[in-house]
Amino acid sequence: MNNLYRMIFKTGMTAWPLVTMTSILLYMATVVSAGDPQVVSVSVDQETITIFPDSCTGTLVCDLSDDNNDSLIVSIRISADGGNTWMVPFRTDFFMTLTPGTHSIPFTVKGQHGDDCIARVTVWDCLETGGRARRIPARGHLFLMGSENDLVDERPVHETAFSHDFWMDTTEITAVQFLQFKTDWVPEYLGLLYYKDNHPVDNCFYHWAIRYCNWRSIRDGLDTCYTGLPEGSENYRDYFDVVYDQTKNGWRLPTEAEWEYACRAGTMTRYFFGGDSLLLGEYAWYRATFDDTIHGVAEKKPNRFGLYDLYGSMLEITQDWYDSSYYENAPLFDPTGPTTFPANELSHDPFRVVRGGFFRSQAKDVSSSRRLPNFSSARHPQAFRCVRTITE
């Protein structure tokens, strides 16, 4: 059994055995090469710890070094019992961007600290890049998915963890990239004055997206993730029984859990840049900024993981069927949504989950946790980005 599945669960907290976290840290160290930044020291100031019935707060102090003096990506984990179990903080970021030097970082974790609260820190210059994708460090990083402050289908907030890292495209697939696969497709804005070569694909069916994923996997010499695709069919209903295998190493659509984790990049705020909607225009093409024009990808700021256009631009198709109550019974590890589409009066055209909002979304309708249903037959304004499981 994978070590990650040997997690210990205690009342009121999620705990990680020391052997598991050691193996995770060794695994993550393989991503880093000589000359990368180093954690010189890390400690928890015991004087700052305050105990609550089901949690504790405190401050860790870490000293980081880097020969290039770059801005660094840092992840933190806390042990509230001297190293027997390990957790990521909640209510505070567990990924952050820091400069070399000494930093004091406040944290909140479940459980009580006893007399020996300690911390671990992992640091990168940047995430590993492969082609147009970034390696997302998800394996062993539990996060809180959903929101208590927004729509009912984003509740309850629940713990989610992954048994794998994954590659994710830094941008939505562009029209030019998609035309390499579907040469007979005519982009809605092709030929118009404001069309750009880096325009995101639009008017995209779910079944086009998964066929693109298989085509890209074959092109790249990888295993395909989708089987049972009806040859030559353009009827969306013919794709309801397509089999999806997340354990393959080929390209696929992200689950909504993977999408939210990658979007948050370790944050617990409404947006990955904080809670101030006035800053949204720096990161997204949405109602207040899109100027009645579809813009190219990567023209706004990325999140901490180097991913662009997660908010606004186009709705992004995920792999999951939509069920408004799915979070009530979502599994801890590697959730993939309902196994079949929920039966309802619209079961002839069941919903898929789409994420991120689009160019006409208002700021209040865009967040890291916002999940929206869209018909299986829907095309506009949908785009997608690909992910693939890292299996080693």
C-alpha cells in the first residue's frame, strides 16, 4: 500500500506519520538540483504558541539562502506533537513566496502542541517546467477545499489530499494549439481584427477536449487516459460512458479538486492573491476589464505556481460530473467527482463542473472555490487546460 494511504486519523485532526512525511520530503528533494536554495534553519518559537480546544497558533522562524538571491517558493508543515504527526496549516497559507533571509511566519494547525511543536520547510527557486506545463507539488499536501462564505454547493469545507504530483498547463489551450488537432475547427473570432495567435480556444465541447487530450498523449508517446471514445461521433451523449483512468501518465482534464488546489497555490483566501476584489483586474479578464474583446492567454499576472488566467477569460472544463451535494461525501484522497452523472430532470444533458468564471463574470462570481454546472452539450464560453499524473 502506498505510504500516503497509511495516514493516521485522530479525533478533530488529520495526522501524518513521521515515516510518511520523511518519504515525502525525500521525494520532493529529487525535484531540486545542486545550487538550488537551501533552508539554513527552521524552528518554532514556543513562547508564541496559544492553545485552543481543537487547534493551536504559533510562529515559526526560518532562515533561507539562495546564491541567486531569487524570490523563492516555500511550503511549510507543522508537527504539533514533536514530529509524530505532520500537518499543513489552515487559515494561513501553506505555500508562500519569500526572499532569502530570516522570516517569522504565523501559523494555525489542528490539534494541540504539547511541549514540542516543530516545523519543516521546503523551498524552490521555481516549480519544475516541462514544455508549457508546470509540476504542481500536490503529493502529501492536504488542503481545505470549498468555502463556507459562498454558495451552498461549495460547502462543507472539507479536507482533500493527493497521492501524486501532476503537470498542469500554465495557460488554457490556445486556438492555434487546438487547430493542430482539429484542423476543421473554425474559431469564433478567427479573422476578426482582435483575434490573436494566443487567443484561448473557445466554443469547445467536453468531448473535443478529451479527444484532444488523447491526441496529445499519443503525440507525446504517453498512455492515453480515455478509452471507449466513439469513433467519429459528434453527439455529446455518445461520450457519457467513456472510461477515464487517472493513473495513466497521459494528458487529461483536471479534476475539480486538482483545479482548485492548483488555483489556490496554498492560499485560503477568496482569491489566490488575497481577498481584495479591487486587485482582480491585475490577474483576470472579467466583466470590468475585458473591454468587449477576447484577450490572449498569459497577458495578466500568474498565481504563485505560475498558472495564468485561472479567473475570467474562459470557463475551464473539468473532468467531474456536477453534483451540488458532492462535497458532503467527497473522499479525502484523489476525489474525481460522482462516478455517474446525478439523475435529475436534465439527465438527458447532465452537468459537468466548470471552474474559474469567464470574461463576462462579475468579481463576486469569481473565486478559487466557485464551482459552476454547465451542460454536457455546452460549448461557449468554454476552454480547457490539460494535466497529467506524475506516476513515478
